[in-house]
Amino acid sequence: MNVERIITQVEEILKQKEKPTQKLQLICNILQKEVSHYDWVGFYMLEPTTQTLKLGPYKGKPTTHTSIAVGKGVCGQVAQNQTTMIVQDVSKMENYIACSMEVQSEIVVPVFKNKHFVAEIDIDSHAYAPFGETDKNLLEEISRLIADLF
Ligand code: SME
């Protein structure tokens, strides 16, 4: 993957006069296009009153998991622990919510605004163990760049 090209594209999107939701959608699109092992890219937003994550913009196959309780699945655990989680083999994960049988691995990165957890970037891959430091660093950088959209 070309990290610099991705970051440049994200910065360009953030400068556009689009609504925040549209910007997030465009970011999903470019991540899924630029990185071959990113098969599903989406955002979940925290609804503080109900302590649930609500599905926001995404690129990939539609999912029925539009609402996830904090603590449930990989997404819910990241909302609880507020730290990036990489699952290289989802079949070995007990607290996991399967979206599709094709998914083998997942990375979820928290988004903070004014030091509060507000959302997360969720990426599913059909590849086994594809995620490394490059993915983590790239997505954590994007997470910092997009914080003001929430
Ligand atoms: N696998 C996630 C659920 C969301 S889907 O990947 C889109 C989880 O375990 O939280």
C-alpha cells in the first residue's frame, strides 16, 4: 500500500466542502480501493445515551450489524478498551460478531475527539493475518485527522 498517497487523499477529502458523513464515505471508498486486503471499511459511531455503536458510512457488502452494544464483538471491545485491536484469525476469537463467512481477519481503530471516544474505523479482510504495524499506524493517523468530523 502507498501510505503517503492515502494520507494525501484523506487530507484532500477533509478540505472539500462536503458534509461530514459524505467525507467519511469518501474515506471508506479510498481505503477500500487503495488497500487490497481491506474488503469492508466502515465507521461505527458511539451513541453515549444507549452505549451502543451505530453503523455509519461504509464501503463493502451490506451488514445487518447496524447497532452493536459496547463490549460485544471486536467493535464493542474497542469501544470499551479504547485501544486498537487486531484480530488476525476471527475463527479463534470468542467475543466476535460474524458479518460474513468470507471474513478472516479484522482491525478496529478508535477515534477520539477532545480525548473522548466517539467512533471507530472497522476493517474486515478476507485474507488471513494481513494486518501489521503499517495498517495500525496508517489508520491511527487517519483517526487523528478525522476527529473533527464527529
Ligand atoms: N465483526 C465485528 C462486527 C462488525 S462487522 O465486521 C461489519 C465485531 O465482531 O464487532
